[in-house]
Amino acid sequence: MTPSEEFVYELANKTFLPFWSFANPIGKKDKELCDVLVICDNVVIIISVKEIKVSEGKNIDVQYERWIKKAIHASCDQIHGAERYILSSDKILLNDRKTWVDLPERSHLKIYRIAVAFGSLETFPLPTGDFGNGFVHVFDEKSTFTIFDELDTITDFIEYLEAKEKFFVGRRIQASSECDFLAFYLQTNFDIGPKVDLLSLDNNLWEKYIKSKEYAKWQNEIKQSFFWDNMINHLFNYHIRNNQSEVKRANLELAIRMINLESRWNRIELGMILDNMRDSKVKARMLKPLHGKRHTYVFLKLTSKNWDIKEKELELRSCVARVENPDTEIIIGISIGEDLEGNSCFDILYLNIPELTNDFINHVNEVKKELGYFKNPVYSRSKDMRP
């Protein structure tokens, strides 16, 4: 990988985890498909990275056209070729040339295209839009870092790409940089009233935004969400990277993928609830499902009293939560506490029960009666949690 490709991959890896981001996958005729490929649920993001120096010369227009051709049009060609290959394939070979990753079903597949162009002059405007084969988002060095840093969950990142593509339909947008456009999105969510054909954004909109009280407030609010991030990293590094049985590893991956799909906004509330469990006298909590979601959460506090049965208790409490939430198919059970040596620890469980049978309901009722698990359930749900 070139330094610029490695830079982009590391940013993607940080945002999406190794579950979803792959460097230099293999395509047709055993050649590199693209620089970074992201696969998550029904979404595929194709990223092409070019680092092109501006040619020497006195005519700035000629320099610009040459740079655009080499840095952006060449990326668009690579992206289009990768897309054609993806649409004709069921899985992708990674660059180790032995690992295959399944692609989403084509009937539900959504593809996003990103061209990362390094090496331009600050005065060079970066074109974004449909170059003939679908919408392509064009980022430079600054905007690549800023967007991955600000939209640092895969859900927030995809929502931005989707909203931007829809907003561009039937409009001409004049913005000095992608960062300015990001600031406009974060401040307005593209809700600007009656549709206008031409929109011109102020210069240095990003610099103004990050100096605003609104941004300072947001930066203070998201601190609570980092607890959720730390839990994800702990679970991934401790459980996934350590040797596990195939069955347990598959279960853990499903659970960690699910919690990593939470948006930054949801992580604020989820992190706060989880963090409060450590100081609470409540043994366990369960959440009401978020709007439109097929999953909800059970949180269990680990103590010396339940340490030896912690996995079984988390499983049984999750079963109870499934019955208490009949419209929710998936329960994510998370336990939090300290191990016997005083180190912070987490554990996680993925429970998927599409249908409630009479036998299962009777079993859960016996659990509630004999063990008292959620006999008088305590629910956690913030009124301000955004769906």
C-alpha cells in the first residue's frame, strides 16, 4: 500500500472495524479491485485513492485539468470497474488470496463511491457528482480526515453519503471545500425549506462551525459515548482476536457488529446507561427497543456474587427480555464489571429468537418465578434518544 492508501485504510479501519473494511481486495484477472472496500449489511463502499502531484507550468487551467484527469477521473474509472465486478460476483477475495467475504444480495445492494484525491493545490475546486457512472464523492486530504473523524460510526458515515446524494439531485452546489459542505450538513441536516436550484455556501464554513458554541456543546455531549466505543474495542480485542471456537466466534461477531452499528447519538445514551450500571444498586436493566429497530439490550452488573454464573445469568435474563419485548427478535446482552483482579471487563451475548413458542414462554415464566430475573423489570430509555 502507498502511504496515502494506508492513511485512508487506517481511518476506515478505525471507523468501521476490521469486520467491514478491507484493503486492496482482489478483482478480475487476479488484479487489485480497489484501494479500500467496505462491506456492511446491504452496503458496499468502494474507495479509490490517488496521490498525484500538480504538473509544472504557468497555465493554472491546464494544470487543473491534468490533475483532475489523473487524480479524479482515473479513480472514477477504477471505481466503475470495481462496481461492475461486484455486481457480477457473490463474494470478494481479500488480499491474502485465501479469505473470501460474501457480498450482499444484489436485489438489496446499495453502492457508494468515494474518490480520495491527494496532491491538489488549495485553490483547486474538487468536483463531486455523477461522472457518468453513478454519483462519486470526492475527498481531499483534509476532508478525508475530517469526515472520517467527525462521522466516526458506519451508520453516521453512510447517512451522510446517502443524504448528500439525494440533496444534489436537481441542484448545483457551490462550496469551497467538502469540509464546508459537511458543516452545512451538520448544522442543517439539509432541511433548508423550499427547493433551490443553485446553492452557494460561505467560504470557511467549517472553520466557523468548529469555533461555534453548538460544536463545543456537541463535543462535550459525545464524551459519554466514548464509554460505548471503549466497550466495543475491549470486546473486539479481547474476544475476537483471541482464539475462540467457531461457534462462539460467530456469535460474538454478530453481537459486536450489531453494537457497532449504533449511531454516535445513540451511543451517547447507551454509554451513559451502561456507565451508570457500575455505580447503580440495580442488578440488571433492559431497554425498550429503539424506534424501528429489531433489537434491544439487556445490561447485567457483574459482582462477586454472580461471577461464577455470569454467562448463564446473562443468557436467562436475555430470554426474559425477549418475552417482555414480543416485537423484538434480537436481544443483545451485555455484562459489565471488574474481574477477580480488579480490571474492567465486559461480556456480550447475541440472542436471536424470531418467534415466541409456548414452550419458550413457559420456560421464561419458570425462570422469572424461580430466579426472580426481571420479575419486576426496570427499563432504561431516555426520552431524548433519537431513533
